[in-house]
Amino acid sequence: MFGLTLDGKPLRTPGRAEYGLPTLALAEALAGEWNAQVKDIVPSTMPLTTLAATGQDRVPVLRDKTIDEAAAYGATDLVCYRVAEPAELAVRQAATWDPLLDWLLRRYDARLAVTDDLKAVPQDAAALARLRAALAAADNFQLAALHALTGATGSLVIALALFADELDATAAFAASQIEELYQAERWGNETEAVKRRAGLAADIAASARFLRLLRG
């Protein structure tokens, strides 16, 4: 494991544990975030540090809860809820999301039902159990990133696809924002919506980078 020092002393997580990072690449990336701080420490500019601290402090003591929270997205996954109209948006959703569901079936033997109804569609319990097992197989650092990704994308399918390198961060963001981007094309961009999307894109990119750095 690799640690960090600040002014010659071991750097500690918010939970007061010394950082213990599994790869040198991740440790160097965290050091870069700390070195970039000037006068005040700004946590929002240190997403890798935040994910690492979560993987060390929060996930080990709340592991089942973290898995359950991420797995819950599978029951109402974004990619399963489509529009019937307008046809152009329906085509975009199918073109992007159907291959992800096909991949999910091949990878995890998990078939999720799709609907264009506002009413929730029940999902196969065995399929959801396999997806939960995929999360449970992740280590604490990986799980921290997967939990963040499900929240940022609204989709366990997209999060797992990024984790498996089926999608990169840019494609994952685009897949999670199909309807929003379509509406922006038609009606224009609102400042707050643009800021929100930029924040989500940054969160997804940070989680994707974190996962890459975990590989060394």
C-alpha cells in the first residue's frame, strides 16, 4: 500500500486513518491534487482524494449499505425507461441503451425489462441478484467509485459498463443524458442545466479516472 505525507507527516483521511492506497499511480494522482491546493483546501477540486477517503473510511464499515444503495438503481434503471414520443428521442434511446442491455445479458446473464410506460416495470429477481453480486465482488475502493457512478448516471447498467471498459467516461455521460441533451437541442440551454450537466460530467470522469488508477 502507498501512503501520502504532508509537511513530513502521514496524511490522514477524514476518519483519521493514514491513507493506504493500492497503486502508486493513484497515490501520485492524490499527491497532485494536494499539491494543486494553494491557500485553502478546496475539497471540490479533489475528487480522487474524496473517493479514496470514501473507499477507506465509509465503505468498509457500511459495505452492505453501499452495495444495496448502488444495486437499487437496477430495479428502476434509467436505461429501462423509454419514451414513445417523440420518435427521434425514442430512436436515440434504443440505439444507445439496447446495446448496453445486450452487453449486460452477455456479461452477467441478467436480462432487464424495458418499458415506455410511466408505471414501474418489475425486474427479474434473479437478474437483480446477479447485478448485486457484481457489486459485491468489487473491492472497497472500486465500490466507492461504482456507488458514485450510479448516483451520477442514474444507472447501474451504465456504471457497470464503464467499470468493465464497455464505455468510457464521455460515452457514459452521454448515455445518461440522452433526454436532457435532446431537450437542450430543441429548446436551448438553461444556465443552471448546463452547470448541472458539467458537474455530472466531471463526477463521472473523476470516477472513471479513479478506476483506471486503481489498476496501476
